[in-house]
Amino acid sequence: MVSPSQRRGAVEMLQQRLGVSQRRACQIVGQHRSTQRYQAKVTDPDRDLRAELRGFAERRPRWGYRRAHAVLGRRGWVVNRKKVQRLWREEGLRVPPKRRKRRRVGDSDIDAGVLEAERPDHVWALDFQFDVTAAGRRFKILHVLDEFTRESLADVVDYSIDADATVACLDKVASVRGCAPEFVRCDNGPELTANALRDWCRFTNTNTSYIDPGSPWQNPWVESYSSRMRDELLAIEQFDSLLEAQVLVADWRNDYNTYRPHSALGMLTPAHYADQWANNNQTKLS
């Protein structure tokens, strides 16, 4: 400890931790008592500049001292860049490390890993799929699937499908089915975590079950449906226009529901399985 300020700190430390008197602490450290009691009267000439830099760092945490120097120059400060750098370091200012981006995750009423459909309209699964026209323009397909009967309830095809369009599709399906589902299972896409869908769920008393990010296996039935459509239609058909894509997707969906045997349903079609279940459970439903 060479400087008086360093010895002053050591004296204060001895007094606080060991409870010795100032006289004894000064003797141990080798500090004159008058020097220990001296209060500097010289003010920091850079006090205002330091305050300006601290305020700048608080307002712009991702900017460094170089941009701070440029902004100070525009505000009328006449100061050297090296001085700004020195004061910036003395104040302990630094650009904080970049934080990992937060993933948008929906609030689930039940864990998607344990949710299992027990009857028609118990769980509807939602998912999006993409393809392109012959001109190279990408379009989007919204799938809505009943997990119990495996019926495709809707396949919306458009260039853009936002949260409002998703809610409009669900409203239309609910009006045709006569009820809203008890649960919707979907991923954490922006259309599916938006307030529009949350409001629709609240108004229709529908619970949500969001899968974990990057876990498509937690939404298996609609993923399987998307895979079948990709394999049997999208991978072999070239669409010259959006209208052609809408027509062919609607035809394929009708064929899937009414003609294509489904292995998980005992080789029945989804529509036949739904009718059979309704006939066998008519007493329970009434």
C-alpha cells in the first residue's frame, strides 16, 4: 500500500473488522492520523461528463464508448475520444453480453404429453404446412384435425393465414360441428400463441395444450396427416395457381375422410369410424 488513499481504506477496514481504534490502526498501517482525517476539497472536473456517460449507457446498453463519443460531439461536448474511453472504463461501463433470445411459448391448461382424445370433439389438433406454386410463390395450409376420429375438419389454403384467419376457421368448424372442442393442441407459432386465439378459447370455454418447443412428436396425429398429404398430394402435384391448390387440397381431404382406409381405425375411413362411434354411443350422447 503506497498511496494515502489505499492506506486510508486499510485503516477503515481494521477499525470495522477488528474494532481497534483509529490511532492503533494508523500505527499498524503507517498512516499519519492527520492524513487519515483529511477530506479532499478538490471536486472532480469530469463529474458532469461521467454522469452523462452513465446516463448514456443506461439508455443505450448495447452501444459502446465510440458511439457515446459521437453522440457527445453532436450535443456540443468538446472531448477527446481517448478521454471518453478512459472515463468509460473508470465508471465500469461495458456493453453487456448478448442474452439468449426468449422463445415465445403458449400457456397450456394441460401437458401435451399426457393429453389423449377420448371422444369426438374432445381434442382438435392444429398445424401449418407450406408449399409453392409453379411460379415459386409460397402458400400456407392450416390443418384442423379431430384426434379421436382422425377426421380432417378443415384445410385452409392461402398465401397468408394469420391469427384472425385461424380463429375464423375455428369458428366455422365449430358452427358446422355444433360445438367447440374441449382442447386444442398446437405448437407455439405466432398465429397460435396470439391473443386472438387465446380470446377465442376463453369465449368458447376451450382449453389449450401447447407442445414443447421443438417437439412435434407431441402433436402426432396432425403431423401424420400432414405427412400423408405431403406424400400423396403435395409431392406429386404442381399447382399453377392458388385456386388450383385450394381445389386439389379440398378434393384430397374429402377422399381422405370418406374413402381412404385408416390403419389406426381398423382400416375404416375417418367418416365411417365417426358414424359408427356415434351410433354405438347414442344413448350416452343423449
